[in-house]
Amino acid sequence: MSTLAHTMMTAARSADSGLAGPGGLDRYPYAEAPAADRVGAPVWEAADPELGRVGRRAAGSRGRGLHGQLVQQLGQMIVSGDLGADRPLVPEEIGQRFEVSRTVVRESLRVLEAKGLVSARPNVGTRVRPVSDWNLLDPDIIEWRAFGPQRDDQRRELSELRWTIEPLAARLAAGHGREDVQQRLADLVEIMGHALAQGDVLTFSRADAEFHALLIQVAGNRMLEHLSGIVSAALQVSGGPVTGCDRPSEACLVHHGRIVDALATGDGAAAEAAMRQLLTVHPEVERVVPAPREH
């Protein structure tokens, strides 16, 4: 499992986040995670200008070895559109250009086939598949799209998906009257309030992140939790907002408080409505879905 895949599998789980417990609102003992190092890819000086151009700008292998490097470069080339749909991929040519063995090429193409990016058929060979066949929730494809020309489309699609997942999670969470969870959510809102008053953006965003992760966990749907974790991690890779608020504001704080109040009374409809109002704070989400009407 790649580092990004592991990150996505655990993004929605915050039990070991290190946040201060109830009563410890001024402590937030997070360690700053260093940004992932990206090593420049080797130059691919190809006779084909299309392939050569992509090879020169491909992202780094991040220590994946020859097999991982080839998967990384070919995957980015396909996702970026430089290797269009139905483009034949000749193993011998790939091996020569990247100076890798047939075994490395064969195994790399198998990985890409499992991701839905290519197909291999007898008497036809290996060809690039259309976008409709890709596994768009695959961690590597998400990352490749995040650094390619489809970045804006991916952020919009992920925001739309999140706008579907989190209101449902809020509704489901209202049916689980765990006092300890409700108290923790209330504490997190208080942490955000303190951070807002002090202009502490980092603490605000961390409390916000735990709030959403905890809410999805208490919804009691593991598939929903897993999918939300993928979406949140993917938005982070893509540069999109991964919490309820991309910056501290009174409006965000109010909507978080309404969610907590709705959970306390077991009002699923109110919790869902409050979450929808919270998510429409993001401008790009507001362009996708209308704000809920006030009745």
C-alpha cells in the first residue's frame, strides 16, 4: 500500500489525533508533518515529442523503485491526457525509453490495468482506456489528477461528493446518542471559538478536522467513513477545503454549533440541514449546489 493510500485509509480516524480532552481547550499538541519530498523524474528524451515532453515534467518516484517509477510516469501521462484513449502502449518501446526490463514493464502495465487505465487483449495489445473506465477513487489516480490539467474538475467532483456524504453522516449521527461524543463535539466547537477569537487559524482548522472525522465515525456506517476518508484526503492533495471551513469565521462557528445542538436533541433532519449550510460556506461548493432554503 502506498503512503497516500495509507493516508486515505486513516484520514477519517482521529482517535489518536492528540487533541486536548474536555477541559483542555488551550492545548493542541500536534506535530507538524513535513511536506512530502518530490524528486524530479529522469528526463525521457524520446523521438516521440509527446512522450518526451511528458517524461521531462513527470513527478518523482518517491522511492518506489523501478517498477513504481514506471507506474508513476505512465500513470501521469495517461491521466494528464498526453497518452489519449485507445493509444497503444508497446512494451518493447517503453522498456527502451525508460531503460527497464520486460519484467518491470509487464508488471507496471498490470498495475495500470488494475486501476482501469489500460487494457490488454490478445491480438490487440495494451491500449489506454477512456476516463469512464478509470477507478477515480484509486489513491494514485487521485494524486495524478491533482497535479494535472484535471485538477479543477477533480476538486469540484470531490466537493460535490462530500456535499452528499457529510449531510447524510450528520443525519445518521443524530440517531446515536452517545453523551461522550456529543460532549467532545461541543468541546471542539468551543476550541474553534477560542481559536477564532485569538486569530489562531491552525488550531481552528485542526479542531474543525476532528469535528468532521468524529461526526462521520459516530454515524455508524463504516463504508461511509471509509469513503469520506478518501474524499477528505483527496481534497487535501488537490488543494481543496477538507473541513467545514477553509478559514475561521463566525458563520462556520454558528453552523457547527447548530449541528451539535441537533445531535443533542436527536434531530436528524436539523443536523443534516445544518451540515448543508456549513458546506455551502465554500464558494466552489456554492457554485455546485444551492444553499438550503430557510423555512
